[in-house]
Amino acid sequence: MSDNPHRYPPSAEKLKWSDPKSNSVGLPAIIASLQHMGKYMDVPSALKASLKMNQKDGFDCPGCAWPDPDDHRSPIGEYCENGIKALAEEATNAKVDEAFFKKYDIATLSSWPEFKLGKSGRITHPMHLAEGASHYTPISWEHAFKKIGTHLNKLDHPDEAIFYTSGRTSNEAAFLYGAFVRAYGTNNLPDCSNMCHECSGFGLTQTLGIGKGSVTLNDIHEAEIILVIGQNPGTNHPRMMTALEKCKENGGKIVAINPLKEAGLIKYTNPQRPLKMMSGGVAIADLYLQVQINGDVALLKAIILLLLKLEKEHGNIIDHEFIEEHTSGFEEFMNAISQEDLQKCIADSGVSEKLIRESVSLIAARPKMIICWAMGITQHENGVQNVREIVNLLLLRGAIGKPGAGPCPVRGHSNVQGDRTMGIWEKMPGTFLDKLGQAFDFEPPRKHGYATVPAIRAMYEGKAKVFIGMGGNFVSATPDTDYTATALRNCHLTVHVSTKLNRSHLVHGQEALILPTLGRSEIDLQQSGYQFVSVENSMGIVHNSKGVLAPKSPHLKSEPAIIAGIAKVTLRDKKDISIDWDLLTADYDRIRDKIEEVIPGFDAYNERVRLGSGFYLPNGVKERVFKTKTGKAIFTVNKRPEMTLSPGTFRLTTVRAHDQYNTTLYGLDDRYRGIKNGREVLLMNELDMSEINLWPGQEIDVTSVYEGVSRSVKSFKAVPYDIPRSCVAAYFPEANPLVPIHLINRETHTPVSKNIIVSIVKSA
């Protein structure tokens, strides 16, 4: 067993590696998809579900939040390889039933690698772990709800409970969850956004007045140039590749900015276009800038300085009319940028001056510009500043609020953006709380709650004693694994609403419950009949999702039904709360009616969500309406981060493998990067390896030291890779023990998982 059973035990397979791929998707993706469906699902279910996934009369992929086309959708495959893997994971034939939990105790399960845990199957019954017990045992839904209500009502204050939400939760479940938690008396509603795109929302709200992007799929097709920064779409958002392909076919240019060279940004072979497969696909990146880790602000400043130089020499580079009419803060921005040293910015970026100048030439000639980004931008101490500098570049070019232009933060999980819209946030504004109180006739609490990292600290310090997780694998997804595990173990009760077994079920409080829920692909029958739910994708479109497969167990409940069951018991004696939970969950139209009462943009919700592709939520930025403190888009001044490293240290970024989605492992390979049979690896520049006398495959220990506390992962293997000098990469969540709980963006509490200073020694 691992010395730290809350960490991922290593794979027993022998690690292999080869040269990374320079082409993505194509025939290998088709083969991998068919293999997963054939291995984990029965053929009729696989065929039925695959033909309905991401269709207008089907269900939303349980994977990423990339939008579906508004008009034509492929009738045989509106999904990607990782979407099929997500479906096979959810609709697997394997089951974790009562006999399974009777056979395996917590200690045994803790010794299993995460891949083996996840592939054990769907959880079929609600399960309870009594204080001091070694095994989970079955519990009725009635007794599970009663136990939760008893624990919650024994707390000295509602703020001693944490109510976490994963991004897969539907709009209806998220809204109901938020209503219950606030009726209970707290705003402790941390969610996965706190750990990923919170800096995007914060930076965009400061500068543009809305915490979302402003582009559509058609904008991406029409863009003249797209910058893809800190994102690996070939693995994390594979359907985005088709949109980038269309942009290229329309004459657009793409600049990839990322420390690692990723196959999806080099070349893409569309599996739905046989001629493209025969010809070997299409080159995606016209330029590939391998910025050093956290060199993004320096690079953006270098680009801006060179654009300003071109403006001075030739004119017609800066959109003065847009800046004059629609922005504020330009003078302060210009004063600050004029103080920057171009050569210092270039050096700090880690990109050659030649490549930067080539990218500037592309940008200068193409005013219709989109900038896409993901967690390579946001999971930094200066994550908000990274986002604001992206906005500065867009504002200079007037590339906001017109076709083919704008900011495009690419969200991860399939409804993470919708959950926030529904009120899953620890500091929702008073206007939302006012309307929520009016809709349900109670007074919501006003005190801000805990975000994810502060919630972990509260549990660690004994200030929070009950944890309820609506989906997700909390201990693996969060930073500082050892610290987080201790925090969960300090709780009196931990509850996880889940479909599959995961590490967090084994890192528990004094008592623990697992509540099994329906998957996105499964039929949801309530008192009024067949239900659908709704989700919001990464571009602000709300659409319906309706399962088509029979539930894997008759003992599963939907997320809304689970929330209602907990709420009824917990709030039974609160005389000032008169919410009819049974009425709401009997027909989800009633939940949507309440959403319409509370949240702007959801007028005629039940009618519009039933229309084909759904509907777009209001987004003033598209019309150049900026709800900021000045009423205009705001230029900002952002400090260039210090890039000096102490001798013998490296900058570590965490990354996902291709055979993974968030903490869910589909396999142990990373096909595009050439890694096979293992995940405990450190990708290193070959010259750095030589300098510290490491050979390929050598076992190493990696250590981070912050505020006097040393954190280590041991027996990783050094693998040579095309990555800038002094930069290294390791897989999430295996490297999460290195991410200090106190190393965060101070404005958003986002963990700094993309820029951890580490040292490396040979394993003893």
C-alpha cells in the first residue's frame, strides 16, 4: 500500500516513451473510440447512446463544455474520442454493488491505482461508512437523508458545512442546490470554477463587465487570426479542432502559444472527412511560440510594444476610434507600457525575437482577432493579470464586439459555466439573493462563504465539520493532496454524490456516505414522467439534455431528487422555510419556472430550451455594451512577473494526459506525447537533464518548498521532452501534492498549479 493512501498509487506496468506525435485525431482516434465502447459497453447501448450524444434531441456529452453547432450536426458522430471515452466511463457495464463493498475494505481499495478504482464500475446503491468501520455497507435513501440532516442540524452554525459542486451538475440541480444551501443558512458553495477559470471570470468582469467570453462558433470560423494560449485543445477540447480547421480553410491564421508542443496544435486530421484523412490532415499553427512557464505577460507586452512601434511608423494598427468611443484607462496603460523594456520582455517570454516579430506581422494585418485560453493562463499567482493583458491586446485592435473577434476562455467541464450562472458561487451579488429570496419566500444569508481553498483550510482547522460534494473527486482535484486529505478526515461527515468509485470515497470523515446518481446519458423518470435537464456551454448557449439509456441500477436517484431528499429532512423544522421540494422535483419545468423568476436572460425558459439548439444568454460585450465601473471597456496596467530562478530550481506546470479527463483516467497512456504505461513522469528539457546528470527514465524525487514547508513526490521518471529550458511538466493529479495550499491567486483563491518552483534529485 502507498505510504499516503490518499495519493495515487503508481502503475505496476513498465513505463515506455517514444517521440511525441505531430498529428492529432484521425484514424487512431476512431480506433480508440471503438475500442473503448467495445470494451466497457454492450454494443446496442453504445450505438444508441453515441447516435444521441450532442444531438438536438439527445444528451449533452458529460465531458467538456465546447459548444455544439447551431445548425448542422453530424448524424453519426457529433462527438470526439474523449467524449466517447467519457460516455463509456459513465455507461460501463461494470458495477460496484453491495457485494463489491462487502468484499473490499477501505485499506484494500486505497492501495488500488486510480485507474483500477475508476474502472470498477457504476455504484448501484447508497452506501454508508460508520465511524471506525473498515467497509462501506448499504443504507436506505431514507436513512441516508436522515443522517445528513441530523449532522447538519447538530452544527453550531450553518457556516460549519461545506457544499461543493462539480461542473457536471445540471442547471436544474445547481439552482436547487443553491436554494437549499441558502435556505439552510450559508453561502458556503465552493465549486470547481474556483480552481480553474475563476481568474478568467474575475479579469473579464473587471475589464469588460461580464465574466464570460463573447464569441460564437461562427466567430471562430470567421476570425482572421486566432491566438491559442495556455491550452491543449487536441486533448482537452478535441471538437474545437474542427472549428480551428474551418478557420484555416477560410483563410485565417493561428498562433499557438504554449510551453509544450502539442500534437493538436501542430496538425489535425478530421475523422469525418475521408479526403482529409487520406491527405494527412491540415496544419493548425502557422506559428508556434514555446513561451516559458508564466512568460505570457512578458510575451503579450512584447507583442503590444511591437504593434505600437508599427503604429508609429505606418499607422492603421491601433483602432483609435474604438478606443476613444468604447474604452477607458488608455492613457494610464500607454504611460505604463512605454516604460517597459522590449528586450527584457522578449527575454522573459523565452520566445525568440524572430518568432515574436512574425506573430506581430500576422496580428497587424488581421483586425478580426480571437484569443482563446485555458488553465495555462489562469492557474498562476498572476492569473487575473494574464487575462487582463489578453484583454489589453484585444482592445488595442478593437477586436471586441464584432464578428470574428473577442475573448474566448475555453471552459472545461460540461456545465461549469452554467453552474455559476445558476448561483453556485460563494459570493453571489445581492440582486441575485434578493430575487432568490422573493421566489422562495425566505431571507438568504448575505455573508460571503468559502471558496474551495478557504473551504479546505476551514476543514483542516476544524472550522467546518460536514462536507457534501455534488460530483467530482475532491481530494484528487484539489491542491496540496496531503493537506486536503487531512482536512477531509477532520470532518464529522463526508458525503459524495457520485456515479463511479473514486479516491475521495476512501479519504473520509468520521462517517461517510456515497449517494449514487444518474448519469447524463440515463433516462430520468420522475412523478410527471420523462425529464430533461439543461446546461450552458462555453459560449453561453443554454440547451436541453435528455438521457436515452436505462439506469444502471433501480436504486439510483437524479441529482435534483437527492438534493430535495436532503433538503426536506434538513429543513423540516425551519418554520420560515416553506419550499415544496417534492413539487419541484416531480416536474423539472417547475424548477425552470423558478430559475426564470430569479435569473435574467431566462425569459420563457421552458419554451426556448425546447427549441432545437437552445438559446443564447444575453452578453452585452457582443454589442459593445460594457457593464463596468466606467461604463466602458477598461485598459489595465499589469506587472510583468519576476522570472528569475534560483540555481538548481525549475518551473513546474501540471498537465493532463490524452487518456484522461480531469481526475478521471481512461487509460495509462498519453498517445500524443508518446508516453505509455505510466503517469509518474517528469517531462524535462534534454539539456537540463544532461546538466544535472540525469539519464532518460531515471527515477527522481521532485520537491517544492514554500513558507518553510517541504512537499515531495518520489520515484517519478525523468523523460526528455521538447519544453523550454528550466521548465518541467508532470501529470495532474499525481503532481498535486507539490502544489502548496497557500500558493494562490490572492484575488480569486485559485491554486497555482501551473507555476510551482521545484528542485529535482535522483531517488535514493
